[in-house]
Amino acid sequence: MWEKVDPQHPDSMVYHSNPVTIPNEITGDEIVIVGDELARGSRGLKIKEATRKLPLVLIRDVRKENPDEGIVKSIKKQNKHATADVDWSSIEIKVKFRRRVKNDLECHPVLEVSSELWRRLVDARYVYVGLQRRPVWDQSPVVKCTQCLGLAIPEILAGAV
């Protein structure tokens, strides 16, 4: 997966499993050529473009009998306290996976949502799914500093650490 991770070269891309730095200004044809060169040099190397990742929210203790479409529909229809004045044509929402819990009749669905809806759901702290009022937790991965690998600190302060 290609990502910008090199702070000394902000206009470069790095592939994770093989630390090859490639300038960001190359065109699509050149990316294909470089990808072929890398694939020939190592066995089984797959190259793919970095995709945008949406924030995640976890809804606690939802009944398993609620289908994924039903959870999404409940978020849209029953939660006007959190989703008032939302333009649903620009909002992305889908159930990414379900976490197991001790109770066999329940699960914790993890939803992949747009950033605007993520902010509203986390601020609201609860949603209605079916007939249940359920708490909402932020499930997004922790951001690490690329210089010092510290958790959730600005990169400006990383030089002082």
C-alpha cells in the first residue's frame, strides 16, 4: 500500500513492506512501470493505491436479529436528535463488521461513516436502533506521530521530544 510516511521527503510515496521511495510527481503510466519493476524484483509483491479510510463508530449491545440494512435504516430514520439537517446524498454509511459479545443474542456493530456523521454520532453519545437506545463509541484507530511514534501528539511538538 502506498502512503506518505517520509517526513524528510514530503513529496514522496513509500511502500510499506519494501521501503522504496518514489516521487509523488510521477504519472499513472510511470506508476505502472515502477510497479512492474518492483513485482519482478520480489515474489508476490502486490501494489495498490492508498484509499481513503472513513472513521468508525461502534454501537454497543445491538440485537443480532437486526440486519445490516436495518441498522443503517434506523440510523437514518430514528435519530433526528443527531442527524437533523444532514444531506444524506453526501453521507456514506455501512456496517463494516460486527464484534462478538458474551451474550449470544447481541453484538457490537462497527459502522464506517462519513466524517460529518461520525462527529454528530459521537457528540450525541447514543442512537436508537430498532426499539433500543444504544450508546455510541468512537472506534477510529489511534493516530501516531511519524517522527517519534508517540500517540496523538502534534508533529510540531515531536521535534522537542
